[in-house]
Amino acid sequence: MRIRKAPKAEDAYLVLKEQIVAGHYPKGVLPVEPELAEQLQVSRKTLRSALSRLALENLVVRVKGKGTFVNTGERTQGKILVVVRNNEHISLPDRYILPGIQQEASNLNLQVETCTQLSLVTRPKDEVVHRIRQKDYLGILSLENNFLGDEPTIGVLKGTGLPVLLPHAYPGDDEKTGFAAMGSDYRKVIRDGLQYLVKLGHRRIACLTYQDFRIDRKNYFQILEELGLDMSPELYQKSSSYMNHDLILAAIRKLFDSTEKRPTAIFCFSDYFALCLYEYLEQHQIRIPEDLAVLSTGGMIGCDFLTPPLSAIDFDCLGIGRAAVRNLMEMRQKNEFTRPFAITPHFLTERESTRKPPRSTQP
């Protein structure tokens, strides 16, 4: 049997999985490695990587000295643990990343179990670690981020001896925790958003943020300078909370009260900030996008269903969840516990909340 060319371990894995599920090995025995590698047109090292991944999914059983066999018995699912935050506020990415984790886990014949941060610290550390070890998890995904380095959950997760991955971390979280991490390049996110607004003709752009918009104020104003934008300090307004409705509205009021000349666009820290801004603008009969363009970061809360639909820099939370499961399983396969910080992609989804400003507002 000649199988299509598969130059990479991922392709070899997908081809073999398809063949196994389709019943192409009725006797339950895969060809010996040299023959199978030739059929797939890959090296034996690449083939072994694909076979190891199939073994993790219980699709095959590898017996040293005898070969690789299709698991024809009842396949027990491997399990991964996902640690979610105690708070379920709509501004947090956990609820949007988790479906992607579940989708990819299903594709890989994995079972997902979840627990909160609080459940890891309500009992003595050794007791919690022992209970996690008894569960035979293949690895752990933790949706926490913005670590200080002394959080009790870090010690618990390290104590399990399992690979741990942070799917939506901040730069530096990997160093503070010792865990593998994925996350956005926030300076590029912000620059891309501002550059998009510049291309529409905006020059007086306000920033509605929390904790220096994931980069410090100095870096933000450096980007403004690079793009030739209005650097008036009053256009940079911080909220003391990223989830408290009243505090975010107070920051919005302060932004408008402190500017004699209204900005033509506002770049929001999150979709939730944009929701609060929509509320304020409606109350004050300021039209979107005719009077003011609004751009958000996140793309998580049903931007298509707002009026008008909200333009956003999208983090692709589903994609983050899927990639996190694949990366965790690769770590398990390669017996890795640390990895370089992996930058996750982002993209801009343009909707009706942004447009070129009226001529009268352009400098």
C-alpha cells in the first residue's frame, strides 16, 4: 500500500490516524518501521514521533522488539487537567479559550477535566498534589496569567511533576513560574491597532486602558510618536479595574471631561471596555462611527451582535485553545517541561464601528 507523501511528523500522524480509524490495518499490525517510513516518505525519527503521539491517544500499542499494533480493545481516554480562574467575568478569556481546548482534546481522544484555582489551595499542598497524581493526567493547562511568582498554585502544579502550559500568558509569566507559556505580542497588537486607525485617517486617537494597556505608558507613547499621532496626555486614560462597570464608566467620563477637542477614535483595552463605552456614547448621543470610531482588543464577546458591530483585534481564543492542547501533548511526548515563550497570532476583524473620520475632524 502506497500512502501519500507526508514530509512532516504532523502529516505522518494525520495520515496514520486516518488509516487506523478507517480500518486499513485489519490484522491490527502496522508495517515495520523501515517499510512504514518509506511508505510515508519520512525519516524513521519523524515516524517515531508520529507513532508516539498515536500511542498517547491509545490508538496504537508499541511493544519493544515486536512492533506497533492497532489498539483493537476498549480505548481508555487520556486526560488533561485545565485550571480556570475563580472569577467567571465575561471580560476574562477563560470561557472563550476553553471550547477550543475541548474541541482539540476530542480530536485527540483526550478527556478534559477542570478545576478552579481556589480548589488547588484550600487543602494542604501535599494532599492536593497526591490527588492530582492519582488522576493520571497527561499534563496541565492553566488559564492563569499576570503572575507575581509567589502564587500558591505554582508550587502545587510544580509538585505534580507534570508538564504545565499557560495558554494565554503575559510575557515574563514563563520566567516567574517556570512553566511553558503562550501569549500575544502586546506591543505589536497595540501598534497594529493604531496603524489600522491611522490608515483610516485618524490622528487624534484616545486610549481607554487598564494597567498601562499591557505595555507601559512610555512604550505606548513611543508608538504614538513612531506613527506621528497626537500625543496629548489627556487622550490616555486608565481605569482602576478591568471588570468593574462603574469604575470603567468613571474613566470614560474623565476622558471626555478632560478633552476640549474630542478624539476621532478610541482604542479600548478589551471588549468589555468597549461595551461600557457604547453605553456612555448612547447616553450622550454620540454616534458610532459617524462621530467616533471604536476599536477593541479581544474579539471575544459577540462583537457581531453589537449595534453597530464592533471592530476588534482578535486573539483567536478558539485557536489558542486548540494550539495549547497540541503543544501540551508535544511536551508530554518529548518529555519537556519548559519551552521558549510562544507568540500566538492575532488578526484584525473590521466591522461597522470603525471608518474614515469625517473631513471636518481631520487635521
